[in-house]
Amino acid sequence: MQSEAAVSKFDIEVDGRLVPAEPGQTIAAALIGAGIMVFRHTPAGAARGIFCGMGVCFDCLVTVDGLAEQRACMTLVQRGMRVQTRSAEGD
Ligand code: FES
């Protein structure tokens, strides 16, 4: 018999790959847990990821279910969610 915690976990799709996530977790936490540290690049090519972790700096912007420029540090994972890092989009 599986534990309740094991049953509640699910995967989200990030740049076409499955990333494990848990209810109540932010997208940023799921990405970092999967070893994804770069969420976007600046126009000059500098890598950006989590910086403030509280919705202030906008370094963690990703596309969520087709909606651009969502803050990964402030957005909770949902079953069936599809996330694109802006690095994957070519930004
Ligand atoms: S890490 Fe600063 S807004 Fe998300």
C-alpha cells in the first residue's frame, strides 16, 4: 500500500520533460528540485533563476499553460501544468 504522500505527488511538464512536484509547492521549488536553475536569459544573455524568491525581482519568469511571464516563485504547481522556461523559448 502506498503512503498518502506518495499518492499525492504528480509530475508537471517543463520544456517537454516530466518534473516531479507536490501539492503546495511552487514551480520554482519543483524546478530547483529537478536541477533546473536557469529559468530565463536576459537580452544580453545572462542567466536568471531564483533571486528574491518572493515575487519582487522578476528573475524567475516562465510561461505557464501558455500564459507568459508568470513568476515561478509565486505560482503553485497544479496537476497537468505545462511550464516553459524562457530559455527554451529562445529568450
Ligand atoms: S525570484 Fe524574484 S520574483 Fe521570483
